[in-house]
Amino acid sequence: MGIQKKKFNGEEFEILDHAEKPGFRRAFHIIICAAVIYFIYIFSHVAH
């Protein structure tokens, strides 16, 4: 993590630069998929 300089519309800005942590995106997708499957299972038994 550090400060990086970028130019927008001819002006220079300092922005915080960060590196993405490996594995977080995959874990997020796995949790979302598990939640969707769980809700489908729960709500499919409500109609009975």
C-alpha cells in the first residue's frame, strides 16, 4: 500500500494504491453461491 500519482483532466492527484488480497474474491463468490443454494432449498419447502 502506498501513494500513487495519477493525472485526470490535466491535473495530478495523489491516490492510495493497494494490492488485492488473493483468495478474497473466490471466498466471496463461494459464500454467495452457498447462500443462494440455501435460500432455494428453504423456500422450495415452504410451498408444501
